[in-house]
Amino acid sequence: MRHFFASRRVRAFLRHRLGLLGLLIVVTFALIAVFAPQVAPYDPTTQRIATARLEPPSAEFWFGTDELGRDLFSRIVYGARISMRIGLIAEGIALTIGVILGAAAGYFGGVADNVIMRVADVFFAIPGLLFLIVVVAIFGSGASIIFLALGLISWPGEARLMRSEVLRIREREYVVAAKGLGLRDIVIIAKHVLPNAFASMIVLGSLGVAGAILSEATLSFLGLGIQEPIPSWGTMINRGQQYIFSAWWYSVFPGAVIMLVVLGFNFLGDAVRDALAVEEG
């Protein structure tokens, strides 16, 4: 443990104030998502149309209520489960595909490189939002469909970065030596190439999670994402826009939460990138 905190990269991260703020935000919302039943004061689906419709923020309802009298704070807390899960799983899928294909393209080169990169170019040419809308329209708007679609449209960026890292690493002495010893390509990639290339992928992954959360919120805002009565931040903004002048809290609080989470992941990614740029002594 003492050696861990003595690392120059760890010390560089700990000196990055925005990075620590980002880490605090991400950890906080992760804990909120995990312990949502304990954090939320009310059931997010309980309606109080007759007694608490569009109530402003108060000691009873911290973020106010919606047009059905549901507590917005509780719905935002439960919405963190959807957003964090979709963001993490979608980026996990994108990283898995991108790392495998990017490593193969960079290490083997030739035909494999050309085919993989041309396929990546095709995906780059597809408008991401249009792809998501088409997939959701065909297969439905369940959470599993959304994070699969997000993962499938996001992998080309990860693949290109991994390819560039592998192209740099495969000429290193330890890789050449491993080839000289007759080790199989899959062993060399797993033991010598991926561990040295994965640091950059961590940075891209943290930024990708923020992008996936924002994309899910955009889909839900358009009415194509997570459907009622499941709480979703984007859906709350969508439904709240018609009350923006009479019940400003309906859209403002979910929008502020989305902004805060995205900033948290971006700050964290920037800090990790700067820390990894520090050379160890």
C-alpha cells in the first residue's frame, strides 16, 4: 500500500483537484445507484395526483413532484441505476470489441488491418443518434437493447486507439524477444502487448461512459429510450419541458444531475490521462 501511494502517477492524480472532484462525483452516484432503495425517501412510482401534484421543492419533497405527484428526488435516485448501468455496460461492450479488433489490426497488420479499419470507417460514417433511433425502433427500447446498440456504435474509436498503441508496442524489444523465443501470437498479445496498451484505454473508457449516459438521456428525451414508469433522467426532462414555466424543477434537477455526472467522468478521465503521462522513476 505504501508503495502504491509512492507511485509518481498516483501522486500526480492526487494533486489533480478536478480529478479528485470527478472521482468523488462518480463514486457518489455509483453508491446512490447501488443503495437506491435506502437513499430514496419514497417509492418512485407512487402517485399522489390528488394531494401533491407539481409540488415545488420543500422539506417533504426535496426536488418537488411531477404531474402525477411522484417524488422527483426518488425518481432521480432510481434513475441513477439506469444511467450508470447503461453507461458502464455499453462502454464495456465497446471496449471489449475495440480492444480485440484494434489489437488484431495493429499486431497482425496486412489484410486483417485493412478489413478491420475499413469496417470501422463504415461505422464512423453512420450518424450515432440515427443508428440508435433505428435500432430502438426495430427491436424496442429496453435497457439491454440500448446498451447493446450504444456498444456497437462506439467501438471504432476504441479500436483505432488500441491499434495505434499496439503499432507502437509491437516493435519494443520485449515483444521482439518474445517472438524470437517462439511464443504464440495470442500469448504475446495477452502477456506483453495488452497490459502495456491498456492504460490509454482506461482514459477513453471513462470518457466513453459519460458519452453513453448522455446518449441514453438523449434517446429518453426523444421518447425512444427507457419508458414509463421506469425512472429515466432523459424522460423526466422530456415530460417536464411542458411545465418549464410553471414547474421549473421538473426539468432543471434531472438536467443538472446529467451535467454533474458527465462532468464527473470527464474530470476523472482527464486526471487519469495526465497521471499516466507521468514517467515512473
